[in-house]
Amino acid sequence: MKVGLEIHQQLDTREKLFCACPTRPATGKPDYEFRRVLRATKSELGVVDPAAQFEEVRRRVYVYQGFRDHTCLVEMDEEPPHELNMEALEIGLMCAMLLGARPVDEVVVMRKTVIDGSNTSGFQRTALIALGGGIKLGDKTIGISTLCLEEDAARLVSSDASTGVVTYRLDRLGVPLIEISTKPDITTPEEAGAAAYEIGRILRRLRRVKRGLGTIRQDINVSVEGGARIEVKGVQELSLISKVVSFEAKRQEGLLRLREELRRRVPAVVVSDPVDLTSEFEATQSNTIKQGLKSGGGVFGVRVEGFSGYFKFEVAPGKRFGSELADYARQIAGVGGLIHSDELPAYGVTQEEVDAVKRKLGCSDVDGFVLVVAERTRAERALSVVAKRCAQAIDGVVEETRAAQPDGTTRFLRPMPGSARMYPETDVPYVRVTSETLSRLKSAIPPPLEELESRLVSLKVSSELAKQAVESEWLNVLETMLAEAPEAAQLLCSVLTQDVRELSREGVGVDELPDHVVLELLRGAVRKGLLRDQVKQALRLVATSSRSVGEALEEISSTTISLGELDAIIESVIDSNKQLISARGAEAFKPLMGDVMKLVRGRAPGSIVSQRLAQKLRERTERVSAQG
Amino acid sequence: MCVLGESRLEGYHGLAYRKLVEAGVNVGDTVEVSFGDESFVGRLMPRVESDDDSVVTIKLPNGYNIGLSVVDASVRLVSPAGGLHQQPPVEEAVGFGAGEYVALISTGGTIASRVEYETGAVRPALRASDLMSLVPELEGISRLKTQVLMSILSEDMKPAYWERIARAVYSELEAGAAGVVVAHGTDTMGYTAAALSFALRGVDRPIVLVGSQRSSDRPSSDAYTNLLCAVKFAKESFRPGVYVCMHASTSDPTCAVIPGVKVRKMHTSRRDAFKAVNTRPVAFVDRDKLVFLDESSKGYVVGGGVVFKPGFSDKAALIEYYPGFSLDILNWLAEKGYLGVVLAGTGLGHVSSELVDGIARLRRSGFLIYMTSQCLYGRVNMNVYTTGRRLLAAGVVPLGDMLPETAYVKLSWALANYPLEEVDGVMRSNLVGELSARSVYSGEWT
């Protein structure tokens, strides 16, 4: 098995890659909408890219939603791009140096044709900024082939197959991404996961990457021996990588097994022309078919010679060849699905109807058939796709782009784009990368995370927590706060690792809080001397209500008490019980605890109170004995 | 057509040029650029003249272009380019019956240019027939007879070219085209539209100028819709006159058809940059329908036939007034032999009162001076303020709601086709809709 990764990470820059719009996502309703169509353009040699052609055939209309504060004419493809964002380029070059890649001497921005509507222009702007380098996984090196800087695509809002209208939001379009492509040096699913993790760690070291779901996306190239290169797009979670790789490998192996079986049975897969079978289903009791006919469609079918039994062939766990076929028909022709002979009689289709279809299509015992219920042109398009894919089954794996599903399986997305899709972006000047720039950037690379980890340990953070803290997505916030309040290291680490994790597990949207809000909250909390639990409550309040940070902190500290206040209560109780303490020493703890808890009136957890009281008591008795 | 231009090392100079010549390499060849132990193989790409002279651009096998400094590198030819920049031959259709077809005249500009995929350079060299292959739907609308009249950038347009275009359009109409579509760069398309309006006054069929704001190499180009709508209007509207047909809004697929003397490019880059000023579009067009805003004018035929006067003078000028404007500028024009000037004055049609006496002197010497407004929207009225009245007394001729650019084109045309003493009269009269008597309210201002 050969696996290569393409990691796409959003950069946390002030502006987008080719305009001055901010890179933060928009919230609320869009301010305006407009409609466009895209066309596949021919290259100079008259070649249309297959992936582009595929989209054009689908005849989509794209609706774009814009936001005054987040998108401008550049995202609308109504104004040429501005110059390349130097902040993004510098982050990219620092990343290149960390990976040991060789930066190019001059950056040339290219246009990569993409006409699924996710880019208003019909292309994605991308620039190769460095080549080579690698990452270490134990003793093994996984080579890096390229580092590219590119603009993120628009966010898909909805897609209506029946009208062909696809809606996108433009706020994300143009956000800088760094794309790191590894060589196909990865040979196991586990290694794929480990490599992605390591690259993520290197990216986080730069402290200039965005956090949260969707800010890092992995594409995976997988091919097995005898298979073909399959690109799986859009893996958003690290944990899914090894799953996707192993599913995709199994699927390819399955297709190869199917190929061998088919080759034993037939020299080539022959598929008949589509036949109108509507009259065979005039009195059908099948709800699926009845519904399709009611909405003006017909039943159409093809005979697939020698294919009986192969539609239900399991190409991968839970994935039959028939459901693969349905994916193609859905994606390309926009039909709801299809029915194949291996699953009939079922869905209310009777044996009599099956026999009638077989008669009309002229099926022999080894032949299979596929039915589509739809309006004629759509059905015929779907069946021609089915015919093509069945015929290709005898070749094994078809090179294509697939989409990762949340369960780790993959689905056909579109044909693999060819090399005709890339040409220069003439509106953006080249950017020279000089050795002076590189040496300046080299000295600006933040220290490795290990350094931060040991600093945390030196600030009395447990080594376990320190390890977690440097993995935190809130690294920037943590570091800013550490610079301001190193004494609060323990609190900050706990809150920014365990507490935010727990909160987001509870469904509290802390991840969506902007850095500056969390910073403001932590600053206030440290100043007020709040307890960890109070900070967590304040975070919850800010994330789930409309309260400002100030209001939340106020509310929390009025219903709870700060560490300072708690200490003051403890001090006063100790002061008024001096005799008791000197008489009973450490045994005075129990009665004192009762007194303190009465005064605290539930505004602080007992565990904290007892911990503080024990400490104060110890201090006091030590001081007394020292004085004595 | 030679796509790469004259040089086989286009855009290279200085150090990079010398190293490439030494290596015997041409643009398009596969080369190896080596730096000691590392090397890069790719196809040599042309560069822009002003770029850093120590860098070569190569296209890697993955399609990306990168720049490499050759200061410390050696360059070696790996393999020469093979048959790359060849254009397939295009067969032009022959044998057209009168009224059956639309003539498509290409003059250059973004709509008539195409990107060279190898280099990304946009070149104004597209055959008009290639436009047809860009928009196959055209076949369902009309047969097309195409010609490349010229291939120039919009900003290089000049009065002499207006005449050439006018003659080409005229002969296509004589030959029996149902209508003529002129593909043009957008920057000066409004000027050419006005020029054709005057040169072909009384024309009985549609002449439609069309351009694009996004080059046709990109999937999002407005060229497709604009061209489709322009041809549709030329073939199906039966509406005589000269028009500009461009996107009506930022959305596809509707175009606005705007009178050629009342149209102006009002935005540097938007698709809907062209606006009807002091009027409204005559129609909206899309692939399926043609909607006239004024039903009564549909099929309107001008009597008396076309008055073909294609000449334009280069002795007219257009000057925008600004605070601090010096009379020297107008004096210089007169000294240099210019016969007249259109001023784009402030507001209702003013220039500084300090200029009045000098302007009066110029007028007395026979130099023609016309007043339009830099506000563009609305009409000049020089009776409201003292300065206006004094300018009128000094002999400045107010041009109502005529656009400054239209007035300039009209002056250039009038100077070439009428005796000097008749020019004021020509300028004052409404010949092709450039002057309207009424200012119609067009709704809320945005």
C-alpha cells in the first residue's frame, strides 16, 4: 500500500490571501446574494479538463452569499486579486524551514481550475513555495514533496439536485491555507495517522494557525498494488485518517477481486442501451416506483451481461458494488438512486415484475440489470454512467476523487483532475524570496513545543498536564497569559486543556469563542484571583449566554468567592481561634473547617476550602513554632 | 499566429538570458536547473520584461511554475519543446443569405483575447470564429460571419480606428447581415459606441458592442453571457441603432442593452460596469428572452436610410476641469492646432470665473468650447449662477445632458464632416439620442 497525505491548514493571518478582508468566519445572516454559472474552458490545445467537464455536464447554478464585513469584490470575482499576503507567505516559509524544505527563489501564483462552484472565479489560486524536506516517524523519514500556499474555498451551504442550484457562503473563500503534500512513503494506516499528527505538531509550533473544526483538512492519496491512485478529500479529523486509509485499501482490493471474478466469466462487460420499462410497472405496488411515476418519471433499465450476482459483491465491508454504482448515478446524473437485479424482488417489486423486466431486456440467467426511476433524460444519463462504470469493473480500480464520509468510508466525488487545469495567475506579481528574508524568518521561528513544555514544568505544572497543554489548540492564548501571569500557570493549563475539553464535550461552544474573548476572561479571572472551577463556569456563561466577559466574571464572583476572599475568611477564623490552635495543633483542623464552611456558605467547593485551610494552618503553626 | 512572440527567450534579459543562451535553451524546452547537489527539472516559461533578471521560471511536472535564481546555478537543456503552440486550423463558414446571419467583427480587448495556458499571458489575438467555439449555444441563435478587423488593446483605440470600424460595420450591413456585433475592449467601448452612433446615423438594424470584464479563459468569464446576449439582440430585436450589451448585474445571466451615446463604464472591474446614464437600458436579454423596457419602440425603423459619415478628426479634445485649472491648458490646445474642446465642468456646467475672459478671447479666435458636467448624471444649466451666465456670454456652448465622452466623440466627428461654422449647430442638435429634452426620474439614488 502506498499512501500520501495532503494536509491543508488555515493560517491565522490578519487578512485573506489576496484581499484585505478578515479571515474570521462570519456569523449571522448574509448581507447579499448573487447567481453565477461556470463553464469548462478549453486549454490552448483544445483540451477540457475531465473534472471540469464533469461539473459542466451537471449544469449547476451557483448562488453565493456575501457579507459586507467579511467579503469584498475580490471574493465575488468582481475585482482582480490584490498582491499576495506577505504575512501568509512568511508563515509558509517558516513552515518550509521547519520541514527542511527548499523554498523557491520566486513565488509564482497559479490558477487551478475548480468548477464545482466553490471558487467564484472557477479556479483556486495556489502557489508552490517550497519543495522537498521530510518528517521523522521514529527511524523512518516520510518525504515532503511540496508546500503550497493557497486560498481556501467557499463554504457549501446547500445543494439541490432537482433544481441544480448550489449555494455557497463566501466568508471562507480566500482564507490562506498551507498545503503540505507528503511523498507516497506511508505504507500503513497507522503510519498515515502518525504522519498527519506530526505535521500538525510542526504547524502548531508556528503559533499562527487557526483552530477548531474545519481549519485543518486532510486529503489522502491511496493506492494498493495493482490498483490506481485514489484521492480521498475532506478528512476533517485526525482520528479518521487511519480508518479512511484502511477502508480505501480494502475497497481497492475488493475491486481487484471483482475484476478477477469478472474476467473468469466474461471477456468484456457489455451493457445494453436504456429501455423504457414503465409499462412493466403500471400496476406496481412498490412505493418507490409509484412515487417516481407520480412525479412524472418513468422506469428505465439496462441489461448488464454476465453481471448477475456482482451488484451485491462486497467490495469493502458494508459497501457493495451496487451501492458504488448508485454513488456515481447520484453524483453525475442527480438521480435519487437505483435498483439492481441482485436485490430483487424487494421494495414492493414482485417476482412477476422482475420476470417481465428480464424478458423485455432479454436477460439470460447470468445477466443482471439496473433500473432507474426518473424523468427520461436524467434516467438515461444515470444509466449511461452505470454502463460505463460496469464496463470499467473489468479493469479493476478507476482513478478518481472520492469524498471521505464521517464513518471513515468513501464515496465517488468526481473524476481525477488532469494536468490541463493549471495556468499562471497573471494578475498577481511574482514575489522574490531572498536569502535575507529567509534568514530573518529563520530567527523568528518560535521555539519548539518541548521548550514550552519544560518551562511549564519549571512553573510547577505537572509533566502530564504540561504535555497536554502544548497540544492545546489554545496555545496562543496560553502563551500570552503565561507572559502576563506566569504564577497562574497551573490554573491556565488546567482550564485550557481539561476544562475546555469537558465544556465542548458537554456541547458548550467554547471552541467558537475568539481568542481575544478568552484572553480577556482569563486576565480578569487571574486579576480577581478566581478559582479554576469559577473560571470554567465563567467560560460556560460567556459561551452560552449573551453576557460579556465582564458581566460573566462579575456574576461568577458574586455567587462564588475568590481565592483571596476565601483566604481572608480562613485567616479571620484562624485569628479568632489562636488558643484552640496552639492547644490542639493540627487537630484543630476539623472544628475550624466547620467554622470556615459556615462563613463560605457554599460559595466555594469544600475540597478547595479544606486544601487552603490545611495549608494556612500549616503555615501558621510553622510560623508559631519558628517564633517560639 | 506566433503565440510566443518574436523572441525565443521572451522576457529574459541580463544574467538569466546569458545563461539560457549559453545552454542553448528556448522557452518551452525542458531544462534542468542545478545547484550543486540539488536540481529541478521543468519547462522553461517566458517572463515579463520588468522582472528580476537573475531568475528563470520553470513549470514543474505537477503544473506549478516556480522561479529559480540562476546566480549560483547551472542550466542544462534536457529536451527541446515539441509542437506546442500550434493552433488548430479554423474553417470559416461560407455562403450567407441576407438577413440570415449576424456579422461579428473583432477589434480586440479582453473578450477577443485568450490566455496562453503555458504562460498565462493574455493575448488580444483571438479569431472571431473562436468566440463561436467558446459559446456553442450561439448556433441555436444565429449563423455568424466573423472577421478580425484589428487586434488592439482598448486603451490603444483612436479616432482613426473608429473610422475603420465604422467602414467595416457599414459594409457588413450592405452585405446583408441582420445585425452586427462588435467585440471590443471595455475601457473605451463607450467611446466607440458613440462614434458608430454618429458615423452610422439612421442605421436600420442593430449594431451591438460587446466586451467582457473577466477574460474568457476563466470559467467565470462574463464573455459567454455577454456574447450570447449580444448576438441574440442583434439577430432578434429588429431594433435599429448602436448599443452596448453587457451584464445587467453582478449575477449571470442577464444583460442590459444600453444606447451607445448614453452608456459609460462606471466601474473599473465589475461585470455590470456599464450603466445607462441619463436614460435607462432599452432592453434586458438572456438566453431565452428579450424584454424591451419600451414596447412601443420595438421594431421601430428610422426613415430616410443610413447617413454614412465615417470620418473623425483628431483635433478635438476632452478636458476635465478641476480647482486650480489653468487657462494655459486651453491656450496650449489652441496653439497646437486643436479646433475645439469639450469641458467636463463642475456641477451645472462651470469653470472658475477667473477663466471667463480668457475663454472669451479663445472663442473670439475661433476655438470651439463646449460644456458638459463632470457629475455625468443630470444636465448642465448655465443660467442659474453668474459664472454660468458669463460663460454663455463668452461663447461656451452648453450640451444639456450629453455625456462628456459622447460630446468629445461627437465633436471629433462633427469637425471631420461639417464646415467649422456649422459645428456649433451640429453639437447643439440631437442627432441620435445623445441629447434628451426631458430628465426622467429614475428612482432612489444609491
